[in-house]
Amino acid sequence: MVRYVIVDTGGSRSFPGPHPFLERASADGTVTVHLGAGAEMDGHGASNTVGFARFRVGDGDPSDLVELVRQPATDPASVEVARAILEEAGLQVSVCGDFAGRILDRLIRPYYNEALTRLDEGLASAADMDLTVKLGLGYPEGPIELLERTGLHHHHDVTKALFETYGTRHYAPARRAVVAKRRAERGNGE
């Protein structure tokens, strides 16, 4: 088992509450983990620097998936040490390059935007679209109910950032997300 120290910079979305990853940290160790909103991956040239985030949709609970971010010069041994630490804490790890949105947000945000757009067009009701996705694809939750449960305004924020980075229409915030963001800013909820 690799011993690691956590430097908490506050406000971690990946670990907002108790978790074995936090509990296994020690006062001294061979690896330092910077955790929280203030942690930044500034080691673009460093061979032993990796970043990570647990995937989380809006205000939903963090999943057990961690997207482990490597730099072009990251030593594969450093990636494997980070993977081992995270997996020992019961998390599942996927490795990706350092790109805005990493893997999941790059793949699912266009899907959510398409679902919201089809809802606006009147293709089907939200309930029927969600039911179709759940029964047809085996998803545990439909896209509309998931976004409404976790905060549609958060989807706006993520897609806006991706749109500003990549400029493709797939990431442009859907109309319903824009409306939800305005309501949230005014304090009117979703």
C-alpha cells in the first residue's frame, strides 16, 4: 500500500464527505495529493504530476469513477502509483490526457443537449423520453430527470465552458439550461 499525504485546499467536489480515500491518508508519505478547489495541475513538464477528479453531475453524488489526468511527459510509473492509491480506496480509474472536459463531459454533454433540444421541439414529453432511454438502453435514469435532479444550471456552466473552449455547436448550452441558469442567478431555482 502506497502511503500518501493529503494537502486540502478546500471545497473538494470529488470528496465532499467521508470516504476511504480520505481516511487512508497519513501524516507522512511518499506521495502528496493536493485536493480541493484550489488544487491545480501545474506540472505540465513534470514527469511525476497527475491530476484527477471523480465524475459528478451537478449536485449529484460523486460516482466511483475517477478520471486520472496525465500530462504528455508524465512517467507511466506515476500514473500507476496514482491508479493504485485510488483503486485501493475502492474507486474505478480511467486515464485520459489533459483536455477540458476530460472523457465523460466531452461525451455526455452533447447527448444531454440533444435530449433538451428534442424536448423543446416536442418530440416527446420528458417522462416519455426518460422512459424510452431507461427501457431501451438500460440506463438507470433518463437524461431529463437526471439533469433536473442534479441542477440544470450546472449543465449550463459545464457546456458553456466546453463551448468556449472548443467552439462546436454540440457544447453550446441548450435553451432550457440557459433559462435554468438565469433562474438560478435570480434565486428562483430551476
